[in-house]
Amino acid sequence: MPTIRLCLENIVLEVSKKKIPSLENGSDPNTNSSTQKRSNVAGERLNGRLEDRSERKDDSEMQVPDVDEVFDAMTLRKLIKIERRKANAAFAELDKERIAASSSAEEAMAMILRLQSEKSSAEIQANQFRRMAEQKLEYDDEVIESLEWTITRHESHRSVLEEQLRVYREELKQYLGEDGINQLEADVSRDRSFENEAVDSVVSSSENGSPTL
């Protein structure tokens, strides 16, 4: 509306300017001078009004913002709020993921430490069992070696005794004969059996707890 009024006033001013020269051409000098003065005064007044209206228009335009600009500012504010909310939500989600990742890392580290401790304990037990097995094997080897040496010594001693027995038998055969030697061996076997029976009876009585007379 202010723009339309300004256009109408400009049109009126142009029309008045065109009429003033036509009057100046058809009248006398005095009339022309007075008319010119009046027209000048009217033009100045009109220009003053136009300037006042333009200044008022500028002031109103400066005071009242454009509706589109207001809407644009409100839209930008809404968009900024939305983006801030999204950013805050993203930061919150990142914090949750960071906390979850930290918790998972701590659990994994605790599990790794526990497995390492169990592995160390199992290795210690395995080393202990291995040392015990090695010591037992060494002891068994020593016992076997000792038994083998004892058997070898007994066999050697038996061979010596058998050789001595053969020599003694040959010597006795010269004095007693073959029959006497057989009789002597039978007596020795009988005495040995009696000794074995006596030993068995003593052992059985000691186990039963009743002394034998």
C-alpha cells in the first residue's frame, strides 16, 4: 500500500509540473511570476510530504521486519534446536558405546588374567607331577639295578657253593660210596623238612597269639 501511494503522488507531481509551463506560456509576466511562485511553493510542499512519507516508510520498514525474514529466522532456530538435539543424542549414544566398550575391555582383560593365572597354576602342577614321575622313575631304576646286582651276586655265590658241593661230594664219595652219599642226602632232606615244619608252626602260633611250649 505505501508503494502504491508513492507512485500516485509521483504521477500527480508530474501532471502538476506539466500544467505549470502551459500556464506560463498563456499569461502575462506578473501572472506568470505569481503562478510560478505558487507552483514552486506547492511543489516544495508536495516534495516535503513525499519526503516525510518516504522517511516514515523507511522507518516503518526498519521497525517492522519482513514476514519472510521472521519465518526464516524461526525456521533456522527450529533447525538449530533439532540439530542440537540430534547432536546431544549422538553424543549420549557415543558415551553409552564408550562405556560399554570400556566395560567389555575390562571384562576381557579380567578373563585374560584369570586364564593366564589358571595356565600358570596348571603349568606348575604339571612340572611338579613331571618331577615326581622322573624321581619315581629314577628310584625304580635304582631299585631294579640294585635287584639285578643282588641277583647276579646270589647267582655267583650259588655257582661257588654248587662248585664246592660238587667237590665235597666227590671227596665224600671216596669215603662213603654212592649209597652212603644218597643216604646222607636223604637224611639232610628229612632234617630240612622238619626244620621247615617247625618254623611254620612257630609263625602260625605267633600270628594266632598263642605261645607254643
